Amino acid sequence: MPVRFLRHPQRVDALIAASGLLGGLLLWLMGLYYGKPVGGLPTWLSLVALVVMSGTELLRRRAPLTALAIGTAAVTLDICTGTLLATVVMYTDLVYAAVLYGSPATARRIPRACEIGTVVATLLALALMREPAALLLGITFALITVAPAWTGVGIRVHRDRAEAARLAAERTALLAELDRREAVGAERARMARELHDMVAGHLSAIAIHSSAALSIDEPGASREALGVIRENSVQGLAEMRRLIGLLREQAKDADEPAPTPTLAGLDALLEQARTAVRDDRFSFVLHDGRGPGALPVPVELAAYRIVQESLTNAVKHAAPGEVSVALARDDGALVVRIASVLGDRPGPRAPGAGAGLTGMRERVALLGGELAAGPAEGKFWEVRALLPVDEEETR
């Protein structure tokens, strides 16, 4: 219960006011004063100062400057009527609260004003009393004003630093969460590209040959189509298992690099496309002009996937003719060009999701390259990718 009570600032202020009032009443009833009334003022006026000071404690957080101004008048009356310790102690709390809860300008000015007031009070006491004992009055004035003011300054600085540290921690946590979400989004996009590039070709071949098997009523052709379907199904399943295995292995040991496709496998890609298209009028040609130098792994993977997706699109959309894949080095960059004859079919040979070009653009953008895809020379569809090669990353 006490802990819950102290969680409410207004209740704490009420407790301070009540304690000061009861303590002051007890001191007044016992006649415990720290001085004599000035000019024969009645001592009951100290009770008025006590009650007013207790009331100002209720304003110490909401209106600290107002409370300090009223409290200054009350403590002056108290000193002139005998000085109750409870009234003086509550006044020191008002000085402390004004620095702690006031504006930044108030927190800077009050300690300086208290210091100036202490010096002035000490000098006046020395001028009037002309005794060393006047220094004790200056020390007392400093304890009542300067000490609580600088205590408030110290607490306020500590509080502001704690608040700044909390805000910095929240900002760091927010940035970390944004980085995590960005990383998760990038990883999901990468996985989507890999899944699409690996499986789309096999599924396209399955769709094309299954359509042929349904439309051609020839046992030999149907048997051939079913063989191609089975082969692509097995290859697609193997690719899926490989990708799942890589993901699991990377989760267990992130330091071990995973094997990635390279441009050495382009011949196999072209052979797979020849099998999938099932039309002797198609030809697939590779012109490899990379030269003897090696390429960075990210560039090889991007080029491989771009060729893979372009061949898949050619199988689905191109008209009979030559499908050429050309690789060349040009001014520190790898140029990948895939050209096929534009088709005039009303629709593709196999349905697609339309994510192929998006995936290629994402891959090229990650490397800071350029990608162009569209009709060329009126009768060809051309995909041209320019992939910058960083020699420092070359294997």
C-alpha cells in the first residue's frame, strides 16, 4: 500500500503538506521557537505562516514558481514571529521543487538568485550587527536557499540524463526493429527470387508437355511428354529439397558458405530448355565471351538466374527460331544478352505469375547494374543486363 501511494505525485505532495503542518503545530504548542518575535508581533502569526506554507506544498509540482513566491512571503512572516523549524524546512523543499519542476530557465536562475541573496543577507547582517556572529546568519541563509537549490540542480541533471538515455535506448530499439524488418523483408524477397527461378522452368515444362499430352492422341507422343513431365518433376523436387536443405544448414551454421549456381552450368540450362520446348524448330545457342578472368560470386549468381529466367520466358512465349545467350566483358562489367524471336501466340504456352522480370530487376539493382527488356529490331525480344564487376571481390 505505501508503494502504491507514493506512485501518485499529488498524494506525495499532500503527505508533505500534512506532515509539515502537524509537525509545526506540535512545535508551536510546545513553544519551540528559534528566535524572538520582531517588534512585539504575536506568536500566533507563525501559525498563519505555517498554514500558508503547508498550502504551498500542494502547488510544488503544478506551479512551483507561484508556490515559491508565496512561500517566501510566509517564511519572512515566520522569521519575524519567532521561526518555526517546520515552516523553514518546508520552504527549503519549495526551493528544491522550483528548481526540479520549473522550466529550464527557472532552474538556471534560482540557484544564482539564492547565491546573490545569501551574499546580500550576510553583508546586511554584518553591517547591522558588526559582529562575527553575523556570518552564522549568512551560513543559515545559505543552508535554507543555496543548498536545496543546488540539490535540485543535481537531481534535475541526473533526471534529464536518465530521460535522454531512455529516449536513446528507445530510438536504438526502434532502429534495430526497423533493421530487422528490412532484413526479414530482404531475405523473403531473396527466397522468393530463388524459388521462382529454380522452380518456374520445371513447372513451365510440365505445363507445356501436359498440354501436349492432352491434345495429341498419340501414344508415343504422350509417352514422351510424360517422360519429360516426370523428369522436370523430379528435378524441381530436387531443387526444392536442395533449397530447403541450404536454409536449414545456414540456420545451423551461418559461417559455412552455401554452394551457389555458377555460369559453368549454362550448358545444362540450355539443354533443359531444349527438352522443355518440345519443338525442333527451336535452337538454343550460347556465345560465351567472358574471357579467362573469374567473376565475383554475386555477379555469377545474378547472371545465371537472369539467363535461367529468360530461357523460361522464351520457352513460354517465343516463336520458333534461335534463342541466343551471349556473355561479354565490357569496361569492367559483365554484359548478359538473351534474344529470342517474338511470338504471335494469343497467350503463353504455360501460365506464369509475372514475377520473372521483377526478380531480374531486383537482382540487377542489388549489384548497382542496369536491365533492359523489350522488343529489339522489330522481331526479337531481348533481355540485356549490365552487371558491374568489382575486381576486389573476384574469386
